[in-house]
Amino acid sequence: MPKIVDPQERRRAVVEAVFRVVERDGLEQASLRNVAAEAGLAIGSVRHYFTTHSELMVFAMRAMSERVTGRLVAHADRLLNADAPLTPHERWETAVCMLAEVLPLDGERRREAVVWLAFVTAARTRPELRPHADELYDGLLALTTRVLEGARRAGRLRLDADITLEARSLCALLDGMSLQAVLHPGRLDPETMLSVLRRHLAALVAGER
């Protein structure tokens, strides 16, 4: 009896292989053949789901974006849920946890940061990747803006804070720390990244946490 293959599970396995190859060897080595070997599959099996290299890269970028966005949205929903309001301390910690999702604070998030940086760099010269490179940044910017607006409504944001500028400033801070941590491992440890993030947020908060 032939083995029944779950298409979604097979695609996930291939995408995970893409991430491992990109993290270890760089995006330029993530050919269909190399990804198939990494996944323990025949190249024909990979081509059954992804006919071209570009199709595989787009799918992998979308999968990475959805993974990170899902975690961000879960924190944002908790922050913005009017039916279950948080205490000021809970709001503060949830905001920190939300933004920290895109920082390479542990093995999994560092891997995501390495892979995402490779994708974004490639998107500069590969138009088919550009919309997906923008997607995660735009989503983070939108969520950060919503959280800052919620903080203002709750009287927790400094009165003189410009939400548009502060949201972009936060995104730039996160991008910069992620880039430094990926390119200069060991020079920017997780504790320092969290301290920088907390200090930046503290400067926006009105009153005591």
C-alpha cells in the first residue's frame, strides 16, 4: 500500500530544510537540490510542491513572516483586549514580550533573525521577494502603532510623544539590535538587548509602571 503523504506537512518539512540551509550555509546555497538533500527527499519530491527556486523562496519567506506575526499578534491581542484589561505592570511586560519576539534572544529567534536577514538582503535585487520582505516590517509597524495608541488612550504614554515617529523609532531599534546580534555574535547579548528595549520603552511611559 503506497504511503500517504500530507502535502502541508511535506511543505513544512521542506521549508524547515530551507531555514537550516540558509542559517548554516547562506541563501545562495539554498538550491532545490540542496534543500531536498537537507530534507532527506528526492529532488523530484520537492519539485512536486515547488516547481521553481523562486516559488520555494517566496513560500519560505511567507512561512517565516506568518510564524513571527502570529506571535506578535497574540501579545497585541492581549494588550488591546478591552474585555480583559491588564494591570499597568502586566501591560508593560506584555509590551516588552511582544517587541522581544523579533529580537534574537534565544536559539530559535536567533535562527529566525539570521534567515530573515538573508531573505531581506536578497529581496533588494529580487522583485518577487520584495513584498514579502516588507510584510513583516509593515505588520510590526502597524502593531506597534496600535499598542502606542492604546497606551495613549489609557493615559500611559507621554503627552508629547509622536506616535508615528515613536513607532518607527521602535522598529528601527529592533532592526538595529537584530542586525548587530546577527553580524557580531557575542557582542550584543540577550540581556543587553532586553535592557536597551526596556529603557527605550520607559522613556515613553507616563508616570510609574
